[in-house]
Amino acid sequence: MSGIFDKYVILTDLDGTVFDSQLNLLEKDVEAIKYFTANGGTYGVSTGRTMVSANPLIHRLPTNAPCIYNNGGVIIDPKSNDVKHCNYIHPDARKALKEIMNRFPNLRAAVLMGDHFYNVTEFGDGEKPFCLDVPETVAADIDEIPDGWYKVLMNVMDHPMEEIEAFCKTLDYPEIAFMATTSYYYEVLPKENSKAKGNRKLMEVMGWQDKTLVAIGDFYNDLEMIRTADIGVAVANAPEDIKAEADMVVCSVLEGATADLISRLEKM
């Protein structure tokens, strides 16, 4: 049955866009998503998080589409676990991580592989060196971790972000990307990974080329997907330069950004 939102695919960032800093979710947003999908809309997630970290949040949302993880590197249906696309980081990430750790020995870092978080810092087995929503990690030496890394996650709260970024710009690894994904997370990713490319890959594999892609986010790893979507949306709590690139700016995450977006789409 056709609906008023048939032509729209919304792909959303999680942190700062749907969930606030305490991982709270507004009921008005949940109800708006249900209304959107019940009337023909397609709703999914495009996040920098891995499956282990993201799925507890995604399962709180009434999604009806495969979701994009690891900043575009992995596309999986969170309900069926059907893998639509997967891209691993180049093995040179091992060398890059060693260089970074040698330069910043107190940096908190973990290697992410599927549902495994390998802690390569001196915090001990089972510690949680990042934040409360990061799952249990297993202590491991960098050389002991097998290939097939999704990404490297670094918490830079003990160092100025500018120092980390400046150093990584000096590294010569053409197959690897270095990116700030929040104000305190810095990541090592496959060069070709981005939420924008992941979003378009999802549209391709699902045969949704005739639909209108709506991408909404709040931070710099969302910027490319906001720029390249058919309708790029920023939330009011995003930095000013991100909002300047958006086709639409909705209210803040604390006020119900998703509900605001869906209301605006209904009026278009």
C-alpha cells in the first residue's frame, strides 16, 4: 500500500542526533518514526559505532531498513544479521597504530573487529577505558590481534585533539583515513569509508535509486553525507559550519529533531 512517505529514505546518525549525551531517546521521536514507516517511509541508521556498540541503541528505534556501521564500512540488517556490505581496514593500520602509540603512550585505544574490542592500552583486561556504552574489552598486544580490523578507536581526552590530528597528518599510509568522529574520539578507518559512501551503497544494494535520500547528523563525520544526500539535514546542536552545509536545519536533539524532520517532510 502506498503512503505519503513512500519516496523517502531517512538515514540518521545516532549520537547527538537521535540520542542525547546521556543516551536518552524522546518518545515523540519514536512515535514520529512509527508514523513515518507506517505511511511508507524507510528509516535506518548511519553511524560510526560498531554493531556491538550501536545495536542496543538501534533496537530502541523502529527501523525498517539495513543499517550502516563503522562510518560506512559495514551494512547489516540488525534484525536478521544479513550482511549487505563489509569493508576492512588495510593491514597497514597495525603499523600506523604503533606509530601513534609510540608518540602518545598514554593514549587510550582499541581495535574493533566484529563483536570484539581489543584493548591495546595499559588499562588491564576487561577495563572500559572509553565510556560507559563501550562493551567489555580484551587486553591484547597489537601484534597478537589478527587481521580483519573494522577500525581503531582512540579516546583522546588525555591529549589535545589538535596534537593527535597534526601528528596523524604526517603519517604516510595512503590506504588509511584518520578522522575525528566526536570531540574526544579519533579513529583510524579504511580510506574509502564514509557515511556518505555507505549510504549510497545501501541505496544501490537495496534498489532504492528512485527514492529520495534524507541524511541527518550533527558532527564532522556526518558532513559528507549531509552534503551529498538529496536532502541533507543538520540538527540545531551541530557546529555552525555543518549547519551551513545543510539543506535543512531542524531543532536540537533535546527538542525532538527526528520528529521535526518528519513533520517537515510531510509538508513538502
